[in-house]
Amino acid sequence: MSADVRPTKQRLALAELLVGDGRNRHVTAESLYGSASEHGAQVSLATVYNTLRTFCDAGLMNEITVDGHRSYFDTRVDEHPHYYWEENSSITDAPKSAVAFAKEPEAPEGMSIARVDVVIRLTKNS
């Protein structure tokens, strides 16, 4: 484990579930907790939340907030847009070509833009 994150047994187990197969994932704390339980990892939901926060703070993953109270955690750390599928409350990567900015907005005085997060909400046609 890198980024100055202490490799505890629980963190290593969660990291293995997140990136062990080399694929990028979008998880909620609850879905990761469920997966950990299925795989026999001895972690509490609080430990999952704390580990996800630690990984985000270390730049190992990003948090995507969809509607103010629902967060997804993305193991892909480059800037890219997301689709939020309202029908099943899931999130997937959207192609970078899905969004084009004519110009990035200027940050207020004394501030700089850390990153731009774009979530495109999808619903089925009626």
C-alpha cells in the first residue's frame, strides 16, 4: 500500500476487494461492507467508512456525491464524468466525450479549482 497509508489487516482486505483484480469500481460503503462480509473479512461498517475516507484523503480513490446524502467511491482517480442510473441507484463511468466545456470557470479570488466532478443523471423514457 502506498500514499503513507498504514497497511492494517482491514485496510488490506478492503483494498483487495476494491482493486485486487485490476478493475475500477464504484462502491458505496454499504456495498463494500457487504462484499467484505461475503468474503469473510472481519470489518465493521464504521471501519469501511473510515478506510474509504483514508483512501480518498490519500488520493487513492475519489468520492462522488450524487444527491447530498449518497456517496459513491471510485477507484479510478483521473477526472472523468459519471452516469447515475436513477432506476437502480448505480453509477458508472461516462465517456469523457460525453461532456465538453467551452471554458473552465474561474475560481473565486484566493481559490483554485481542485477538480471538476460531472454526474449525468439518467432515467428511462416514459
